[in-house]
Amino acid sequence: MPVFSRPRALVFDVNETLLDMSPVKQAFLETFDTEFAFTYWFSLMLQYSLVDTVSGSYHTFPQIGEAVLKMTTEFFNRPLSEEVQKQLLHTMAHLPPHPDVEDGLQQLRQAGFRLAALTNSPGDSLSQHMQQTGLGHYFEGLWTVDDVQVFKPSPKTYQLALSRLGLGPQETMMVAAHGWDIAGAARVGMQTAFIARNGQSVYPLATPATLTGDTVGAIARQLIAH
Amino acid sequence: MPVFSRPRALVFDVNETLLDMSPVKQAFLETFDTEFAFTYWFSLMLQYSLVDTVSGSYHTFPQIGEAVLKMTTEFFNRPLSEEVQKQLLHTMAHLPPHPDVEDGLQQLRQAGFRLAALTNSPGDSLSQHMQQTGLGHYFEGLWTVDDVQVFKPSPKTYQLALSRLGLGPQETMMVAAHGWDIAGAARVGMQTAFIARNGQSVYPLATPATLTGDTVGAIARQLIAH
């Protein structure tokens, strides 16, 4: 376990970490008749974002999402109309925050932490999302990997956030609900907090998370107690 | 569609392309009570091999397989004994070839093509596997990404094969049952053949495969007809 020291800034992942993906899980369940269709699709989306990254190619996260939706329909042998495909991607673009998020962010701001967001989604969808959810004003920066054209967990993505914060990695903490994001942030020397959302787990071969909790509030309490 | 020109050498992916993963799918089905557990596990294994690659870390494919098996047991909320875990990984290490493979390789050798294999698995398991299946003698080289410590589809892995063959990319053809392998090989300029095994599909955002067929024999017939 890495040694904890009070970070000056927290960098939040967005999808699943702040935003509740249940509505898109439900939409996939209704469309494909199995809850695994969402898991399959999202897993392919993450895998192919890295296929692009390691092979020196780049497409936006929604472009990859649409491409791997086609692969998902082939896997489940379930052709979808263009309308249904659009509905699924629309649902993904309009997710609500998890119920614990706003209170947790408020506590962290009141305790004097600088807050920012760093996501694999492009900037325009991030801004729209943060405006819809009313969370935008908690963050001094809403940053996207689209600006460096590689996906998390590439070191370049975390270095983008560190450079915009003007802080060293050990003064910051990446907060995420995905093992791969925790793994990548630790590789550049950031502290990390894993939010153990339903169905998520850490990568056993990576540096363990500095902090772990079930909600943003649980992480906030640990940070404030120090 | 890229223009076809008769390649001098064919480089084969191994897992799923040559080896039939049905026994490990069956073992996961019996262990987790759902056929989706295998898909989840193998998809995580590919995703985390790339997480390691982009974040500048490296573990062997079996080490990653074991780590993500732990994540799979957490996802399905199904703790497994060490014995069952070992059985699953043992099954993975002893897969039989698909029934079409030997005849297809024989046709290709008789037609004068040079043949090699390039896999994400480490060299010792590859050699053992090729010895068990009796396929080893068809290949002039059995090559592993372990020698460059990054995973396919990193360009370094295909360049390893090209350098050992002493050929340029356009004189070779990567043969694989995975969209990501086709995508990566095309990025370094190799010709590609997609074997459309059950449940597999190409990545719609990548360069389309030069050739497509259901079996090694179907690819061989197209190559020999030219």
C-alpha cells in the first residue's frame, strides 16, 4: 500500500465513477434480453480504445462505442435498427450522477481540495454532461483525452491533468471506479482512490490503491480525517 | 479493401485462430453456470494486456490470465478454490487445434508459403502447445511477444516477426481470428486474413482484412487460387 500524504488536488474519472450507468445497462438489457450485453459492449469499448492507442490510431470514444456496438450485435446475433442504436448511444450521453456524488464533492470542496475531471469521453460531451447534472461548478477543469489523442491509462493523459493543475504527481490523487485507471495513475506516481462501484474491482497486478471506499463520500471522509 | 499480392510468408495468431477454445469455454460454463464467464474473462485478459502495454508495465499472458480470473470471480460473485482456478488455467494451456487447421497448413506449405506463428502467450507454453498438437513442424518460427515485452497489437510485435522473417510487411500476411490483431497488423503495412471463428468479428474502424474465410482451409484456397 503506498504511503498517504494529503493531496492538493483530486482528479476524477467520469463514466461509472461519477455517472451512474444503470440506465444504459437497462437499455441494453431491454434490447438484447441479457444484462451481459452491456458488459460485453463496454468492455469492448475499453479494449478497442487501447487497440487504437497501442497501434497508433485514434477515434473518439463515441466513435469507438458505435463501432463496437456493431460487434456486439454480431456477437449476440441481434441486428439492431439505426433508431435503436441511436437510442442506446443517446442514453449513454445522458447519464445521471450516482446519488452519493454531489454531497461528496461538496465536502471535498469545503475541505479545500482542488477538484478536476479527466475522461476518455470528448470535451463537448463532458461539458454537456456536467451541465446537465449540475456538477460542473465543483471542478476547476473538465479535461479530455481527446486533447492528447490517446486513451487512459496512457501516461500522457495523466500528465495532461498534472500539467494543467501545475502540480507534481504525489500532490494529486486520481479517483476512479476502474482498476485500469488506478493502475495507470499509479504508474505516473499519482496517489489513487478506488471507488468500489457494483461489479468493479482493482487489477491485482497493479500498485494497490492508496484509499478505497464505496462512494465519493467514503473517500471524502478518509481524506478529511487525515 | 487493400490490394492483394501473393505474400511470401504467413504469420498465424495462435489462441482461437489455430487452437479451439471450446474446452475452456465449457470449463468456465461448468464453474460459473454461465457461458458469459469465459467471454468476460478472456475480454479482461486482452484489455489488461493492453493496460500493461500502454502504462509501461509488463506481466506474461498467463500471469494476467490468473489476475483477471480473480476479477472475474469478483464480478460473478463466485469465489473459486485454488484447485478449480488451476484446473481452468490448465485447460487453457492444453487446447486442441480446430479441426480445419492441420489440413489448411499442409495445403499452404505444399503451395510454397513460409509459415510462422506469433502469439501473446509466452514461448515455453507456445512450444509445448505446438508439440502437443503436432502442428509445430509446419512453422519455421514460433514467436512470442514475451521477447519484446509488449502485447499485440503493438507495432513492435509485428516488427519482431518481420525482422525474423527478413521480409517487408507487404510480402507477409497476418492470419488471425481477432479484429484487434487484423487492425494492428494492417497498421504496420502487413496484408491480413481474418478467420471468422464463432463469435468473432472485425473492428469496423480498422483497415478491412485483405482476405476473409471461415477456416484456415478457406484462406488457403483463396491464396492458392491467386
